[in-house]
Amino acid sequence: MGPNDIYFRYQELQRYLGWSEEDARRVQLAAKIAEPHFGPLIEDFYAEIQQYPDALKVIKGGIEQIERLKQTLSGWLRSLFAGHYDQEYVNRRWQIGRRHVEIGLGQAYPDAALARLRKGLIRVLSQDWEAEAAELIETVSSLNMLLDLDLAIIHEAYEDEYMSQIQRSERLAAIGQVAGGIAHELRNPLNAVKTSAYYLSHARNPTPEKTREHLQRIERQVTLADGVITTLSDFAKLPTPNLQPFSITECINEVLQSHPVSEAFQVAFDCPATLPRAQGDMKQMQIVFDNLIRNARDAMPEKGRLNITATQVEHSLNIAFADNGTGISPEILNRITEPLFSTKARGIGLGLAIVQSILNKNNATLDVKSELNQGSTFTVLLEQSES
């Protein structure tokens, strides 16, 4: 969150608690009673911390650091009673929460520490109060509200920074997984290219057939490597979709042209001529359909049939891809669209993650049903175009 967002959030919390200028005035007037006690309260605060090893372990600078922290706490208390709770004040509180994450201090200790300070401040106000008791009650109420606002902002900062650290760690872990997957997928074709290139460079009078064999091998392996790079690029650079009416028949027929039918892989496409047009980005949906057809083909390595059926269901369009392949076990069915998850010996597990990402952007959904050794049905549910 940026400074403006943080301050806006603080103002929201003020309104929620009913904080007013009168509350600020009461706390400011109480400063003359509280300030003479800041020193003893701070000493008590850090003396108590030193009794708890888990809290003390984050203070690695010894006595010198504790003395600096005492000065920081003194400044915090003075600003608490200053009566001016502007953006700079709020940002300083936010930084406290972030710092707790950085040094590895759990939220339980700051919460308990603030409760101890709260108790001490209320005690000294009650001891030295000379005005009406009703005014003391109102002042303590205002001080409690202010401390709760401080604690709320510190908590939000803590959670924000903690989640940022988790996300950074997850991104680094994902980068490592992707890098490992890419390295694995590229190493095999590159080794094959290297072997063929070495042969062509060093062979004495190779036959034309042998030369052609190695050149074709190089071409195949380069195509494999290009496929890995294309898959990664598709996942990383998915643009915002251009949602337009498009024909399901035209879209799928274009995709099928790149998937030659053979005795081992047969495809049947059934789409009624009266089927309404879908609403989505046709180019992106072709990536979806291409992935689903490729997955079906891979699930039927020896021989199989893929039935593609398009139907209208109320105001939506269902496009089902049903194969009679190996199927997917129930244990992993709910994970197949996760990035980097793959059931294949080869592959970096981005195909169905790309499918899911595109469908989300196109206001579409994916339903998967599968039985081991029976086959799988992937059904895409698309919005129907109104035009």
C-alpha cells in the first residue's frame, strides 16, 4: 500500500470507531500529566522485554540497541499525545508493523507490550488526575481508541509485509521450478542437436541418407525446444482479451488443421449450424482448444478417438472434449490446472495453467470429469454473444 492508501485506511478506521477532534483534544490535554511518567514507563517496558528470550532475541545490538529503542519509544509516546494524527504520523506507525516482520518479531509480543503501556498510561492518568472523574473516563476512552487505531495500522502493516514476503518467496520458488523445468525440457533436444552437429562436422564422407537423417533430427529437436519457449511465452505474456462475437465452428476447425487426423488419432467434431456465436477472444480461445486437443492426443498414445461437441445451454455455450484415453486419478484431478503441475514425463506443466488463465480472462469456466482407464471430458463453458 502507498502512503495515501495507508492514510485513507486510517481515516476509514477513525470513522468506524467514531474518532473526533474532541478525542484528539482530550488526548493532547492529557500529555501534561502523562509526559513526566514516560521515562519510568519506558524503563519498565524494556525491563519486562528482557525477561522473555523470544522477544529479546530480535534485539541483537545489546545495550546500545536497547538505548536507541528507548529513544524511539519516547518519540512514539510524544507523538501519541501530540494531538496531530496526519499522514506522517500514520506512516510512522505503518513502518513499525513492517519492521516487526523484518526482524522476525511475532505480533503477540507487540500486542502484549502495547497492552502493558496502555495499562501504565491509564494508571498514571488516574493517579494524577485533578479534574472531574467524568472527564477522566472520556479521556481514557479517547486514549484507548487512539491506541486501538495505532494497533490496527501496525497489524495491517504487519500482515501486508508478511504477505509480501510470502509472495516474494513463492515467486522465487516458482522461478526456480520453472527454470528447472525449462532446463530439463531444453537439455534433451539441445543434446540431440549437439550430437548430430558433431557427427555432421566430423564424419568422413557421410552418405546423403545419413546427412538427411541428422538434419531432420536437428529440425525436430529445434521444433521441440521452440515449443517449450512458446508455451512459456504464452503463459507469461497473455494480453488483455479482445472480447468479440466469434464462431465456435470456425475457431475449432482452424485449430484442427494443425492436428492431422490418423488411424491412431481420430477426431469427430459435432457443432449444430444453428449454434449462436460465442463471446470471447477467438485467438486466445484457439490456444485453449489447441491445448485441450493436444492433451487428449497425449492421453491416447497408442490409439484413440476425441469427440468434440458444441451445445447451447440456456445463454451459454458448452464445448466438450471427450477422449477415451488413460484418464486422470481422483487424487490429482483438482491440481491439473496448477502452474508447473504435470502428469507427463515430459512437460513443464503450464498447458492447463494457460488454459485456466485464458478462460478466467474470457469470463469462461472449465469443468473436468475423468475416470482412470476410461477417459476424460474437458468442458469449456463460454458466454453466448448477444449479437
